[in-house]
Amino acid sequence: MIIIMKQEATEAEVAEVVREVEQTGFRPFINPGVERKVIALLGEVDIDKVQLVDHFSVLDGVERVQLISEPYKLASRHTHPEPLKITLGLQPDAERVTIGGTELVVMAGPCSVESEAQIVGTARAVKAAGATLLRGGAFKPRSSPHSFQGLGLEGLKLLAAARAATGLPVVTEIMDPHDLDVVCRYADVLQIGARNMQNFSLLRYVGETRHPVLLKRGPGAKIADFLLAAEYVLNGGNLQVMLCERGIITFENATRYTTDINAVPVLKKQTHLPVVIDPSHATGDAEYVPSVAMAGIAAGADGLIIEVHPDPAAALSDGKQSLRPVRFATLMDQLRRLAPVVNRTLADGCTQ
């Protein structure tokens, strides 16, 4: 259930509604909207919801009360009618980037941080092409324990060095709550990988931070599962969540996964959270990445996260799906031409 306040509602009227909500046993969550406040009722209480609607509807300052059937209350578009804009770039040496508005945001970089020359060189290349965030893995979840697991703390330090050299905010994966403090110290955006989408303990810990979060959809997750995972982070008080569609498992095996382009407009309708497409993991093949990237933008995505490596054949992970810097620059030129067609502009790192 949500209580939508009138535009002219006073702080005293909002406070009184909050007190009434608390007396019913629910936990009130106030969404500070641009035009009006919306109060969501959270929790499970054995009480007649219809009677509650009548009760709250007559309180001063209340415009209307609406029952929500979706289990994801905080991620629902009903609770937050306006699209969410998130400012990225928490660290002092990072440039500020906003996602969720009319500008398209592109995050680019290698799957894994391998060396200073590799990550700093790639950062310079993707920024020159127009990317506005640097992606790179310091901690890597791998199917085999014998595969490269990432450089860990040293990788985080190298990402920070690349940010210092270029100004690009850093997106990197968090796998373990025990690493949260150190990753937050170096990163601007916390990525929750597809394997950890339903790692509810990790989601709760990330929800206690105020770092922006890029939450990737699990390959076997339905959209409702995806939004409920986001709900865990939002419920912890961290409202800065971006959703990343990165491909799902189907019967088709021509590509690594099947890109669920349908998910983009569905998510844009159901939630206020920004939506990002990951065509690299979705296809698993650099040849298909540009086409799927443009399809995602045409479908309404707010941004892209793309793997770029200076020498894909020598990459320690996911080389096959990584674009070379020259091909990435070509894709950015294509996106500049596409953006106006869908009434967007491209947030351009090379012009900042």
C-alpha cells in the first residue's frame, strides 16, 4: 500500500500520516519525490487493507491511497512515479556522471584488471572514445577454482590509479561482505554479479552502504525475482540502484545467453530504477556486441556496460566477448547517431 500526499501537504501532515502508519504496525518509507511525497507501508501485518485505505484516505494532506499488488514495494513505479536519477562518481578524483535522465551512460573496460599498463591504457582509450565510467574486475567469480580469480586489493589500487589518470568513476564487483569496506574505499559503483543476484546476505550488506549499486540479473531469474533482489538493497536504505540486463538462459545456444530485450521496456514500466544493458555477457561474442548494444538503447535502456581489452586474445578472462578499443570507438560513433533518434543524448567522456 502507498499513501500519495498532496503537492501542498505540510511537513506536519506528513509526520501525522507517518505516526498513523506506525501505529498500525507497518514501517513507513517516505519517498522524497520531486513534486509530492509518497509513503510506502512495509511489512506484513494481519489487518484488513481495505479498512486501512479508508482510514488513511481521510487524513489531512492525503491525496489518495493505493494498494500495490507487486511484492516489490520500493522498486515499484507506483512508489516512485518519476524516473530515478543517480549521480555516479563518489571518489574525490572522479568526474560526476548522472544516469537515469536523458543522457545515455556507457561503462567500459576489461573483464579483469591484469596490470597497470593494461587498465590505465584501456581507461585512456575508452575515455577518448567517449565512455564515462571504467569497468574492471578486481575480484572475479569463476566457474573453476583453477581459473584466474582477479588481483584483489592490488586490482582495486590499479583501478584507482586509472581513475586518477582519467577521471573515470570505477565500477567493480563485490563478491563477499567481508570485502565491502575495502571495495567501497576504492570504487564508485558496486557491481553485484549475476551469480550473486540472490545472495541475500550480500544484498543486505550492500543496502547498508550509500554507494551506487549495479545489480545484474541472474541468468535464470524472472523479472519479478530481479526486482525483489533490488528490493533487498532498497529496503536497507540504499536507494541508488541500477538494474543490468545481461542475458538469460534459454534453449538457444548460438550465443552465450539470450539477450532479453523485452526486459528493458518491461522494467522501465514497472520500476523507476535506471536500466543498463550488458551486451558482452549476453552474447559472449564481440562480433554481436555492437548490434545488441544498439538494440538495447533503441528499447529504452539508460546505459551500457561493455567489455573492452587492448588484446582480447591475451585476456585472462572473457577475451572472446571483449571489443578492441578501435571497435569500441566505432560503436560510440554509432551510438552518437542513434541517440537523437530515441530522444536521448550520449554522455561523452571525451568532451569533459
